[in-house]
Amino acid sequence: MTKEQILSVTGLIKDFGEGETQTHVLKDINLAMAAGEMAALLGPSGSGKSTLLTILGTLMRATGGTHEMLGVDLMHASEAQRTEFRSKNLGFVFQFHHLLPDLSALENVMMPAACAAGRETATMRARASELLDAVGLSDRRDFRPAAMSGGQRQRVAVARALINNPVLVLADEPTGNLDRESADHVMDLIHKINQTMGSSFLISTHDEHIAGRCQRRIELLDGRIVRS
Amino acid sequence: MNPYAVKLAMRHLLSHPGQTALLMAGVALGVSVFIFMSALIGGLATLLTLRTVGSIPHVVLEMPDRDPATLYMGPGAQVVLQKDLSRRGQITIWQPMIPIIEQSSGVIAVSPQIRGSAFVQRGQAVSPVGVIGTMPGKLSVIAEIDGAIVDGSSNLPADGILIGSVLARDLGLRVGQVVQLTSDRGRSRSFRIGGIFTLGIASADRQSIYMNFATARALFDLPTGISRIEIKVQPATDAAGIAERLRLSTGLKATAWTEDNQQLFEGLDAQARTGTIIKAFSLVTIIVGIASAMLLSIVRRQSEIGIMRAMGASRGLVISIYVLEGTLIGVVGAITGALAAWLALLPLPPVSAVTRGDLPIDRQQGDFLLAIALTTLAATLASILPARRAARIDPVEAIGA
């Protein structure tokens, strides 16, 4: 049975600068992802991995090509429409956790949902608690980021990425700042969530060990997909 | 109001209590300066006005000057009746006017008076004086003579007079002594000094003599008419308008105190403008202080704002958070400053009780609510620009994605 396609980009290009200083960072990217898929995005530094994730996450517009997700033409959507789409359908995990220092672990997990709704609700609180339980941090829910280890912070960041039940989670080097043990713990978690919650993951990494745990490899070289 | 924006704004402020307290203290100081200046400028104006108008009539009604009658006007010639300089301007039919004047809006006291010039003589010493004859019970309605008596009493029997303390000192006069008064109508009579007063106005203390209304009639040869009607109004600053109304209703010449005290008005106006400039500067200081603090906070929180934008926070939410932060700093700082100013001004005496060396501060004119409202508005305005800048932060750049 064919899984439902959630993401489709064709002929996608991204240029920075103009004239003589113009740089072609992404060149003719064609990519599709299915629901529940877990893919690794590999490539050397400067190959365009982060730029591709940023564009797929609607944080930046491509210079050309098409970009559709769940049937929505994100290439031509307004900034407000892209922001709303992002808050409802996309989750992010970054190399650095980027938790808000003034909020507790529980409040950080609720943050994306609260931003969209304009308030924190009991439902959000329950869902955030569930997610913290799932990432093994139920005893840290009232701790602020400064009182947690690097691995714990990144697990909170994973839980935060899932609060809105995103269709696709974009993870940019999510284990890049962690030791091997913590990295494995985070990858176990991502794998479990992918299996149980059905969210798709696109994980940018240099690490073959991490890539080996994904179902699919997408390799970028000099701005082009050379293997998908 | 977005409850989540309120929560995050509060959390930002409470997460750095020292910095927040310092910022609010700066706002409070600006508000205190604003209120202090308002109370001082207002109090000074009240004091000067009280001192100036406290002992003078606010409106004076007199017979209008009449132009000499023209008997003939032809080509190359004009015949004009010479003015009779021996006739004084007097209000002959004045009794019916008094109730009309008393019932006029703003009028609080009316004193019909007989006035004239005279010489007071004690032995070889002679001095020109102005004599004021007042009706029974009306002695203190214009100048507070009762309260200004420094020797003797304010009773005015038919042969009694009250004299100013400077005149008494110049002529070596004391209560109980008898002096000779000769009016400009050539009538002369002896009077016993019943009291000596000090109004604090040099001209009055040197040249004024008060006497019984009936006695003044005889001394100045005015069997029925009166010289003028003196009036007090409330507020004193409305005197010009009330004078114009009384001129129209009585047909008399009406002169407001403001006509003779233009310099005071100009001084008060300049003083008020100076106060406004100082208050404006304190508001500008608040705006600059809050705006710069907000900008610094936004630079420090750039990556947090970026991550919130990446997680779906709208520009509106980001703007709300920072505008609320600025407004909260303004409101709390303003209320604290107003409270501090109120407490600091509490022990100061009211303007009416100010003595030499005291600051004439009127707490009632402190503009507390205006200061709080303007500061809150200023704080809100000061935070709009930084908030808009925060909303424009590119999440990709801010989080280094």
C-alpha cells in the first residue's frame, strides 16, 4: 500500500546575493516525502542541507521551483499563511536546543501551541506532560533549561517539536552537540515517536551512525541531490 | 489582550528583577520630577496670585468718564463745554444695583465705598492719605483688615479710624491718639485711632485709612452717592469676563484686576511654560530610557524571538509582548513615582500657610493622574518601535539555522 505523499518540491533553486556575488546554494532540487517516513539528509558542510531544511520549514522562500505540502502551494502563500501553516504542520529540532530560558520545560514544550492559540490551556498542559513523559523527563517538567543537562534540553526540544502533532519534523543536526550516549538516547526517542505518532522526520546530519538509523538517505552535494 | 503575550511579558520582567527595578526606578524618578514641578509651579502661581489679589478688589465699578459735550461743530470751528473739574464721579443710584451685582455668577462679595483723598495731620507732621469709607460689616470683604490688625481693634465708631502700620510709624502714631483729617473737599475733622493694620502691601500700609461709611459721607460731601463698588470674584482669574458682564448689566465702568497686573500674568505664563518644558524633558527622558532598554533587551533576546517566530509566533504576538513590557514598566514606574511624590509632598504646608523660606508647593496641583497617564502613554509609545523591530527579526538569522 502506497503511503500518502505529504511533501513535494520540484526544480527548487535558492540563490543568495546578486550579480557577481550571486551564489547558487540549491540547484534543481526534486524531492517528495511520504507520511510517516524518516529520512536522513546527508552532505558535507556547505552542501545546502540547512538551507533546504529552512526552505522546507517555510522560514525562507526559495528563489524558484515549486514547494507544496499537504496540497498547499507554500511558494506563493503569504507570510501570514506560511506562519500559520508552520505552526500547525511543522516541527523543528535544531542543533542547539534554543529553549526559552525564562520558561520551564513544560512551558517550553507548550510554547508553539500557546503562540498559535494565544493562551496556554489545560489540554496543552496535558499534552506537554505526555510528551515530557515520552522523552523521559516527567521529573523535570518544572525545571528551567539552565538546570538541565545538554541531552535533557535536546529531549525537551524534541518534545516541543511534537506539541502540535506535526506532519513533518525537520531536525537540523539534532545530535550535533551531544555525546554519543545522549545522541543515541535522542535518536531512540525520535525513532519511537516516528513509530508511535506517525510524524515524518527529515534529519540533517554528518553522522553515518545516525543516518543508518533512518529508512531513507538523501544525499546533497554542492547544492544538488545526488542520491534520494 | 493576548493572555500568552501578558504571561511572556511578565516572565521577561520578573526574570531580571534587578534590571526591571532599575528601569522602573528611572521612570518613577521622571514621574516624581513631573509631579514636583507641577506642584511647585502651580503652588507658586497660587501664592503669587493670592498675595497679589488677596487684598485688592477683583473688579471695580465706577461712573464712566464722560466726554465733554460738543455745543457747536462747524467748518473750522468747534465749541466744547469745559469739563467741570469740581464735580467728582459718583454713583448716585447705587442701592438697586447691589442685589443685581451680588446675584451675578462668580461674584462672592460686594462693597460699596466712599473714597477720597485727604491729609492727615499730627502736630507738625502731615501726610497725604487715601480714605476708604466702608459700610457696616463690609470692612474685611475686600482686604482682610480684621485679620491684619496689629494693634487696637477693627471697630469703626463715628469718630474712629484705622490706619496702616507704615503710616503710623512715619508719623509716630499709636492707638488712642487723635489726628486731624482734612479732605479734598476742604472739610476737616478730628479722629481717634482705633486700630493699626499691616496688610503687607506697602501702598496700603503707608497711605490707607479706613473709616465709618456715614462719617466718610460727611467728610467727602457725598450725601447720597458713592465713589465706587468693589467686588471679589471666584475664581479671580475670571475677573475680566465677569467685569465685562457687569459693565453690560450696570452701565458702569468696570475694571478687572488683571488690567493693572499684566506683568504678573506674563510672569506666571513664562513660569508655566518653563514648567511645561521641564515636564516635557522628563517625559522625553522616560521615552528614551524605556526605548533604549527595550532595544537592548530585544538584542539580548534575539535568538529567543527568532525561535518563537520559527515555532509559529505571529509578528503581532511579538509586538504585543514587547509593547506590554514597556507599558508595564511605565504603569508600575508611574504609580510608584506618583506614590513617592505624594508621600514626599505630604509634610509640606499648604500654600496659604507658607512662610518665608518655605517652598510654595501645592500638592493639589501635582497632576498625579496626568503624570501617570502621560507616562503610561509615553512608555507604550517608546516600546512600539523596538517591538516592531523585534517582530521583523528574521528567525533564520536569529537562530543561525
